[in-house]
Amino acid sequence: MAPRSPSDPNRRTFLRLVAAISLTAKLSKSDKPSETVYRFLTPECEVRMSVQYFGTAVKNLHFRDRLTSRAFCLSASGEENRNCLDHFFGSIAIAYYHFRSRLADSAPVQLREHVRTIDHDTRMDPRPSFERVLAVENEVASDIQAFGYDPQSTSEPAPIATPPTLWCLLRQDLYLDEQTAPFLTVHWKHTFDAIGLLDVIPGEQTQRLNK
């Protein structure tokens, strides 16, 4: 479904995307994203979680794999190189998870996520809960989150210049491989202007190394 104009919040498609490779968004030289870093220790590995906040600096969903320099683009539903959005208004954040094994042959091969909406603006419909698997490649997995729309895809004759202030709160439970208990629980706030990391809660067997 194509994103719609912000003039009708109930009909808008909001984007929440994930990808399983290390990414960098295409920015101008003056747009430098801010970054937050966390470190954790699990029985299997050390985890470095870093989050880059791009705000509204990203104008389309075109990215580049930092490991291979491969360029690609995403659709509103997160499909790679199909129906890609060349025009985007909204906010983007990218979370990187770097793993260093503590034991021989114990490095995780996949990062699983379960995401659900825990609160939202009454003018929008929440996205149903979903689960997704992110492959860990070269000890790195990445998660792209986007909240916005295509400003040039609209059935309205004259969309408004400034979109309404909408928001939603998400809970993201993260699992290593086939584990049944999350090693991290992350709370996010999505708005058009910014995607914010509200809280990172270690699992029962996860130790936080910095505060």
C-alpha cells in the first residue's frame, strides 16, 4: 500500500522498516546523525548497541551496505529494490548490534525481534504486532526504523505543507537465535520529527556494562 497524504491521518501508511545488514543512509555532508552507544554482556557474547538518529535528514529510502558498498532501496513495506520510495518525509533511526563471542562457536547467527505498539495517537491506527528475523553477518545486525510517508503520493489536490503531530510508542523484544527469553527490551517513540530511544532494559541474564 502506498503512503498517503498527511491530510487524513486515519488513511496514512506509516513506515517501520528493518534490515539485516550494516547500513548508512545517503546524507548531505552537513547532515551528521547523532549517536548513542550501549554495551551489554550475555552468557554467550558481548553486545555493542549503537543507534544513529537521522531525524528528517533522509529524503528517500536509499541506503548503502557499509560492509560491501552495495547500494539498495526499500519500499514502504520494507521490500528491497521493489517499489522503492524515492520521496520520503519523516524520521529514521538505525540501530546497529555488534556481537563478540565469549565462547568458541557461540556467536549468534540471527537476531529475532517481536514488536508491538503499546500506545499511539488516537488519530492513527496502530500497526499489528509482528516478528522478524535479522541475520547476523560478520558479527553485525542492523535495524532500520522509519516513521513517515511519501509526500508525492496523494489523492488530495493540495496536501497541507505541515503534517499533524502524530506519535506512537513501540516495545521491541530482542532474542538471540532460538532463545525464548529476550536479552534486551527496547522502547521507542516514533514521530515525524524524530525517532527516540526511550529505554533499554536488559534481560534476566544480560548485564549492562555502561550507564
